[in-house]
Amino acid sequence: MAQSKDDILLKKIALCIKQIREDTAITLDDFYVDTGIHLARIEQGKTNVSILTLSSICTYFNISLKDFFGLIEEIN
């Protein structure tokens, strides 16, 4: 069964967030302590992340939303 466009987008967002976090060597625990945001379910693509939460994540990693969505477009 084919995935819906929404599911595909959530998976791309999840993959992008996880890659950024791993590239910066930040653990899930460290991120939670610093922000109060639980990334585990977001990184699994099981949570529809709000734009405010996504903005907070991007701010933490010093990346603009524009750049973040640019990264998502590069994911196949």
C-alpha cells in the first residue's frame, strides 16, 4: 500500500531532524534538557510536529526554517 503524501512528508521531516541532531552530536536527552521537547516520537515520524515546535528545533540547531525545508526537498 502506498504511503500518503502526509506520511512521506512526516518521514522526511523526521529524517532531517534526526540527521541534524546526529551531525551536531546532541543526544535525545541533552536536547530534552535544553528545550523540553521530546524528539523521539518526532524522529520516528509518528508525531505531526507543529510549526512552533519545528521553529524551536530549528532555532536550537541554529538553522532557519527556510534552510530546513530546503534540506527536506533534497531528501528522496
